[in-house]
Amino acid sequence: MKTARRVIITEFGGPEKMTLVSAELPEPATGEVQLRQTAMGFNFIDIYQRRGVYPLPLPTGLGHEATGVVEAVGPEVDQFKPGDRVAYMHAGIGAYADYRNVAANRLVGIPAGVTDEQAAALLFKGITAQYLLRRTHVVKAGEIILVHAAAGGVGQILCQWAKGLGAFVIGTAGSAEKCAIAKEAGADVAINYSREDWTAALMEATNGKKANVVYDSVGKDTFLKSLDCAAQFGLVVLFGAASGPAPAIDPELLNKKGCLFLTRPSVFPHNADPAVFRANAAELFEVISSGIVKSSIGARFKLEDIANMHKTAESRGTQGATLIIP
């Protein structure tokens, strides 16, 4: 029986509330595999859950995504074998661990053209971009798309992938430095939305053209102006609330703004079915291995240094993806 280390919290609060504990890990149960984890991805939702902004039943682990190597398989598992490289992003909270038992139907195999670190850095954010670009709206060559927070993890992937699909990409970000990151990620135009007149600057940069699709993960600070940036019959996709919840609107406003469509999707329902999840992940891995979507790993931390990692992330002290290495 393996001895596994994992991070837990018994109360909500600051980074110091996280504790690294060791315990025996049972053999994988029916339908499970046992993983030796090689890299874990960090997402800001981990901080929200640690703080109790999104409360979890306590005690709890933290972390949503990881990569690893199959060490053992339980009964009725025939799609994986020891030695296989796999990844997951929605297999129950608790990815901050060196060994873990995971339901086999939540795993995807990692192809030869993708490294463990690439998969850990890109799976959650990349699967989010995948459903936005390929399912919420199937982006076509020549379309104009607007990506808010284009320098963020999901935002950069949206810019890279959409550019690979032939779209004209407008990115927004909160500073000149972040606009430069958005341009490097593939945005044709990058607008600083901390400026009061950013919508006018956007219209000037695009010769008055508006977006077929607006991808808004910011929420409160951008949502109403997002409606102004969408072309007639355009789609506004509200998929996050980094600045707070978007304000409620009268549906008639969508008519007045150009007969717009509005949706509020989420990544997990789009990947709840194991077969669909694997198909979506395969599409993501294809654009990673082809070089269309690139991983930018800004920092790596050991499990023992998890509190410092959260402190650094909260202070915005890293750029690019942050990985946890056992």
C-alpha cells in the first residue's frame, strides 16, 4: 500500500490553512486507477475555494487538474494499464497530491506529442477555450472575435486558437504590458480596457467593425460595454466574473443593441460525458502538438511549498501557468 502526500484544509482562510499530510493510499477500487502524479495545474478557483468564497465540505483537498502515470488499475478498468500517461481536470477536488486514486472514466490519455507539463498547464484552461471556440460558437475564418482578459490563461489560449482558425482577434487587457502579452498570443488588436474610452479606441482600431462573438470572463466591469462591441445578431458569451457578477439586464436591451444573443455557459457540463470529454481533449491536444496553442509556464513549486505558491499567485507575482511538482 502506497503512502501518499496530499494538501488539505480543515478551515477556510489564508495560505497558512493548507497542510501537507501523509496517509496510506488504498488499492484502487472498482473503476479506479492509481496514479503517480507528475504535475498539477493551478487555477485561481483553488484560491477561492481555500478562502471559502466557493465553500466546500470540510475537511477537503484542493486542486482540479493533474497529469500522472498509471501505477495500478482496479477491477473493471480496461482502457488504461500501468505505465500509461494520463491527465484529468474534473475528477473530484484533491489534485494537490503525489499519489491518488482516480475514476478511470475521468481520465484522458496524453498523446506522444504532448508533455506532462504541457497537459497539466493547459488542460483545464484549454478545455474551456475548446468549448467556447468549437461548441458555444464554431469560430470560422474571417470572423471577428473579442476576447476580454486576453493576457490571462484562458484568454491567451483563445487568442492563439482563434487565430489558428483564421479569425480576426481583438483582445482587451488591463495594462499596456498585458496588451503586449495579448498581441504576442495572437491578438490582431489589443485594447487597454482600464481606459475610460476603451470602446471608442476599439472601434477606431477596427475601422468601426464590431465582433461576431464577444468572450467575456470579466463580468461586472465589462459586460454592458460588451453588448456595445457585438455586431448585429452577434453573440455575447459570459463565461466568468473576475470583476464580480454581471449586472442583470432587461432582455429588451438585447434587441436594442442589435438583436444580440447572450449565453452563460460553463466548462463542466460541456465535459460531463466521458466520451465527449475525451473527444474535446483530443482536439485540444491536437492544437498543442501542432504548436497552435503553446504553454507558457511561469513558475513551478513543490508540494512542500504550496503556501508560498498561493501567496505568490494571490499577489499576481507570476505570469503564465503555475505548476505544482511533487
